[in-house]
Amino acid sequence: MFPRIQVAGGARERGRQYGEATRDRVRRSVAAYDEVFAHAAGWDPARVRAAAEGFRAPIAAHGAKYLDELQGIAEGAAVGELDVLAINLRTEIIWAASARDAVRPALPLECTAFAALPGRTAGRTLIGQTWDWLVHAAETTVVLEARQDDGPDYVTVVEAGLLAKAGMNSAGVALATNALVSAADRGAPGVPYHVLLRSILDAETVSDGLGALSRGARASSANYLLADADGVALDVEAAPGDPAELFLGYPEDDLVLHANHFQNPGFGGRDVSLVAMPDSPFRMARLRGLTAAHAGPLDLPFWTEALADHAMFPLGVCCHPDPRATVAPERYATILALVMDPAEKTLWLAPGNPCSTPFERIDLGDALAKPPLVGRAA
């Protein structure tokens, strides 16, 4: 299992505790992404960090506490603040390079996500995903449990040094996510993807999460799948820019499925995802087929099996390293799979390919015990 890290206090103090507890893993992330940035974008470390400077102001305008957390991580890990900011911009740097057509190496594939509401699961909300990424992330991922002075407590499964990835909070809001890339992804400064993920984990309601995506100009495309303990789910496909570039999707038959391409007909841009991640529509079709063919409830055993599916091997939902990848920045696999129950505050996590790594139940009742500010439905 990935290390479980507990932090508490104000933003900078939480960041410092996080960085100190994961120092070796943060340094591994910094070194690995310097190699990835050079391969994917042709940028050396100096250029990456010069570009990172331009993101400070948009992050501060979105939420100054997130800059404080980044600064604390750098202090705790004993690395440069721009080193930590740079790895939190890895989405903006890698995918902007693809959108610009500057370099077209083989890029890592991404995630297959779902939310299933009580009508399909026999009474509970389940939300989860696989996360397919560069193989070095297996050496850097942690389970971060944060108790905040100024917001809901939260848990996220994340690469060390990054602010957040998939997770859920004490208010009952849960988050899964997918990378997207459009022709509008040019790497211009804005609110970065991983800052937005962290911001959503501060949401007391799903609508607060949507509000976070509308606060400031987003720097990159992404898909955000939100669900809560009351059986509400919302999918948000986001292109760079203002709220006009948010495209909402709703459950169909109490189910939301998503991979790594735009699905909303309201999106009128050029979807580079289909070029950068051409397996995405096939993963999506496979998950639709599995859910349609299943006669019983889409319960936990169904999802743990579906996330381990090997159709289209070695790619597909459960992704294994492609033997055609010959250099480290092109080697990717399923780093983890997870299923969350935000009402029960329970996480099932497979730290590796779920076909061979058992899901472990993690009870987060104590970590997420803070009462919500907004009353929840019974």
C-alpha cells in the first residue's frame, strides 16, 4: 500500500508536514518530471521554472492558501519553491506541448472514471477510477489525509508534492478526474489543473465544486466528475478559459462514465485528446458495454472487476506497460485503481494494476469526521 500521510493545521504548516513526510518522494517527482518535460516539450529545467513564475498570480487570485501549501511543501521537502510549482504544472506543460504540435512523442494514457448512484448500486453512491500514468508515479504516490483549520478535512491519493488528485472530503463530496486536451491548451498562465482539484476538495457541496471551477481562468482542459453522499453526481468537461468553457454532463440511468476525450456536444473546439490518447473512446465503449451487460446492481464487486478489465491488452481499462515504449518518459501503466463511498467514508484502493493487486479497504471515518457546515440529507 502507498504510504498514508496525516497533516493538520493551517495551509503552510500542512504543506510543510506533507513535504517533510514525503521528502524522498517529492525529490523523485521533481527529477522525473524534469526528464519528462525535456522529452515531451523540449524544455530544460530553467525554462520550466521561468514559465512556472507566471502562474503565481492566477493561483493567488484563485486562493492564496494554495500558494502557501506549495511553499510549505517546498520547505518540508527541502527543495525549491519553483520545483514544487513546476510539478504541479505538469499537466499544463505536457499537454500544451501536444496541443502546440511542437513535439509529438508517445504520451502517457490516462484514466477511466465512473460514478454510480443509489438506483444502480442498491442504495449507495460509488465513484472511482483507474489512474494510468508514467511508471515512476508508483514510487511517488501517497494517501494524503489532511485536517484543515479553514475548510473540510479531505483525503486524496496523489503524487508526492502535488496538491491533489482523486479524493473525498468530510462534507461528503467525492472527486474523480480525467485529463483532456484541446487545441486551446497553449500553456498560458491560469489556474492549474492540480490547484483546481485541490480547490474542489474544499467544497462543502457539489455546487461549491462547480463554483471552484468557475473562479478564475483555467489554464488547461480536464474532466471533473463530482458526486456526493446524497446521491448527486455532475460531470464537468472544462476547456481553458472562463465559465463559458465548462460543459456539464448529467447521470443517465443513474450512471456517469468518462475517459479522456470530450463527450459533451456543446464543446465546439478541436479535441486533441483523440490524437494524444486514441485508446480513450475504446475504453469508454468497453465500460459502457460492461455496465449494460451486467444484470445485477453495479456494486463494489462489479467495479473492482470492471476496473481490472483486460480488453485491448496491454492497453485498455487496466493498462500494462506497452512493450513498444523504449524510453522512460513513454512508459506508462495503471498506477492505481480506487472506489470511494462518500456516505460511508470508505476508500477501496488497489496500489497497482487491479488485475493482480487486491483492493484494500481503508476506513476514513476518523479522518473525515469533521461535521459539515451545510446539513446533509438523512
